[in-house]
Amino acid sequence: MAAASPARDAAAAARDVRVEPDGGTQTGMPAEAGYSKRLDFRGGDPVVSVRLMEGQQEATLTAAGRVRLRIAGPLESFVEGPGGSVWVIRILRGRPAVVSSTIQLAELPFADKQGIGAEQKLWQERGLAVRVRTIGSVYGIRGKVIDNRRYLLLLDERLDEGTRADRQASILRQHGVRTTVFEELEASPTALIEVRDATGRLMATANDRILVEPLDGSPLSVRKVEFGVGYEFHGFEDRSYRGSLELTVDRRGQLAVVNRVRLEELLKGLVPAEIFARAAPEALKAQAVTARGEVLAKIGTKHLADPYLLCAEQHCAVYKGLSGEAESTSAAVEATRGEALFSADGHLVDSVYSAVCGGHTEDNDVVWGGVGNDSLRGKPDLLAPKPGAPTPEDLSRFLAAELPAACRLASLASAGKYRWERRFTVQEMDELAAPLRVGAVRAISVVERGVSGRARLLTVAGERGAAQIRGELNIRRLFGMLYSAMFIVGEERAADGKLTGWVFRGGGWGHGVGMCQMGAIGRAEAGHTYRAILSHYFNGATVDRIY
């Protein structure tokens, strides 16, 4: 017997579709869907909304099992279909959101009231009108406190896209501070969204959103357009996802596809993108716990003008759904289900991590400013004591020494990430420093360092003056995104003494705060449990289960 064609299968599935009102109720969709910035705990485990795509005119979905589409409107209705059914969701008459934007000058922990006051005064003395905005939320789970509130110091000006860049360049020039853009939603977008089956038959029209729910827990697939460099069309890619899919209106009034997925299922598609799936099991468990805590710490602090909590890219967390899962990391997520790190006073630890600490981790306030966090103190990351070994106080000797650092001895370690060099010609350096307006660069010196030796304050002197750059990330960005701020910088000169370039010799890959991922692998291979690994990197914090 000849095999049935996909088109014939889809048409047969379409004949089994059922359309009904949902008991005449108002919307049965989760109230937290859409532009809300809170987690949905009603099913026990927290549900997270993650953007898969946006800016679309239509999307094609395929259901592996039986599926229900909840259609938003004055009275909610629903459409059901069998396994194998195909749905084309198209947006009609979309109206974009009203989004205001300004410049973010500083971000500080909510506990640092003194710090935000000082920042506010500093910028006012510089002649700028500023305002303070609080983001994030606080809530309790099983006696533990999840508090990710932050203070933002914002320029008290409403700026459009054409003036933001000029204003940021001016602030960088005058004050040596690199800033970011902050956006707020003032009015939500609206649109009609139509649903058609595989034959093109119109099944329903929704106001603003549709929730697609698998009735038997089967995955849902969404077709994604793939582009390469220069937006060269590469074809289509179908990816499958756990949980449900929300089709809604993005800020431009176009279609967004959002995955509403339980946090544990999200982690299964996220953890393999953060660490080698072939790493030792205890390191994978440590990564699962830190990733869970980091997601919880980000909720309500990202994408405030978008209809989702997180995106699926590096900005939030790389997430590829079922295609990104690995058996080893899924086992680590299951083994640590619901576990996160908490300080002695019961507060969630912002369990940050970086790739390679270079032999010594760093204090959080050195990297991000604000107050010091007792759980995020920098410390040596050696597997065994080495009497007389150099410390970062003598950074040149520390970088040159062969130390028993966990991130150096791990089987998956890369020598080029543990220790590195980067060179710049005179012309390259002058171009990088051009925004500082100091002229041709004559001297570069680190004025302040953190406990790991990472640069905290740096001076660039040129023929027309000098400028100071504060902040680990600002310093790395100034020099074309250095691998880390744990570096010493030296001049290179020709035989006649003429300056020919600059050389940076450094260690580590990333900011160095919290868990060193390669160090966690080295410690796991040395026999440490994931709880011991986390206690080391987060200064005695404990692992507790919250759901």
C-alpha cells in the first residue's frame, strides 16, 4: 500500500477539528499571560514565558498529539484537533504598542538605598535630570524569599530612536560611562489573529492572543525561518517544544510566538547550552541549580515592553526546546528538581556564573557596583593549597605561575581561556579610544583592582588629556571585548624606542563572579559533590528545595 502524503494526512486531520464556545465564560487563559511580569505558580511548578520568535506575519504549528486552541475574545471559545493537525496562525490589522524609552545610567541592588541615593546625587551634580525606577518583584515560597528587585537610575528624558545614540555618545564622552537603553510599555498592542487549518479553512478569529495547549502533554512544533549572515535565507527549521504556545501581538503589532513552559522543562532545553553535556554529573547538577536560580532572579527584570518574561537568546538564556536537550543534563535537572541556592537569612542567591575564573573568583561589587553580597565573595579556586604561591596582589606572577586551579586541571579545560594574550597596534588602540577624545594614546594604567586582580578603574592618557573608565564590563568593551578584566597591560616598542603597540596578558573568560563553570567540572572530577561545589563558589550558601 502506498504511503499517505503529508498533505493528505493534514487534510484528514483537519476534518476531525472541533470548534466550540467555552461555556460562555470570559477568558480562561492564565491571567499572567501576555505582558504581565510575574511567574504563574497555579500548577505548582512555576511557568515561564519564553519568546521563540516575533515580528512575524504568520506561523505554522504542528501538534504531535491532540491539541486545544483557546481563542481570546469577548467570550472565549476553543478549537480542538487530533494529533498531526497543522495550524496556520496569521495576524490581521495589528496596531503597535506605545513604548517610551530613555537611558539607564546605573543599576543597583534593592538593598543599596544609600548607593542609589549617591548615584542620583552624582548625576544631578553633573547637570542631568534623573529619576529612580524599581524593577523586579518579591514573593515567598515554602519559607524562602525570592527577591530580585533592582534600582535603576534613569535619565529623566523621553528619547526617540534618533536621539538616544547621540545622548549615549555624549555621556560616554563627558563622563566615561557606557549606558544602556531602558524601555517601558505605555499602551499594549492589539490585533486580530486568525486561525486556519491545513486546507486553508478559517477556523476562528481571536482578539490579541491564542493559547495552544497539548491535551496529552505531547510536544508542539513551530516552523521557524532561518537566516544567515546578511539575512541570507537558509530555509525553514521545525523545532519542537514542551508546554504550550501562546500566539500574541508583539510591540510592533506583529505576531509573536511564546513558549509557556514549566521551569524544569525549560531548564532541560537550557542547561546543555550553558555547559558541556559530557561534563561530570556533579558539575551538571551544580549548573542545573545555578541556572534555576538565575532564571528566578531575572523574572520581571527583562523585556519590560514585550509579551514574555525571557527571550531564548544569550541576552536571557539560550533555549532550543526539545532539540537542545541532552540525556545527561536532563538527568541533572531531574536530580535537583526545584532546588536553588539560599543565603543564611533565607534569601535567594543570584547564582551567577562565568566560563573560566582564571584561578580566582571576584567580588560582585567590583564587577557590577553596588553593595557587596556575602554569597558572592571572590576567593582562590585551587584544588589543593600551594604554600608560597603568588596571589592576584602580584598579578604578573599570578598569571605566570602554574597553579592547581580547578579550571586549569579540568579535563575539558582550554589553555587559551585560562591564560591569554591580545595585542593592538598603535592605530587600533587610538581607534578604540577615540570615543574618549584623549587623542593618540600614550599610557594605559589600572588604578583599582578587585580581589582577583580584575580591573575596576582604568585610566587612558593621551596627547590631549586623560579619561577614566569604571566597571569591569566597560573596561572590557573599551578594548574590543577582552576575554576578562584580569589582565596586565604593557607597551611594545621598536628598537629605537618608538611605541608600536600594546599587549594585554590576562587570565579567565568572563566576569569571574559566582561559579566558575570549568572550575566546577574540575572539582567534580576531583570527587566534590554538587552541594560542596556550590557551597565553595557561593561562600557557604545552602541548596534548598522550594517546590
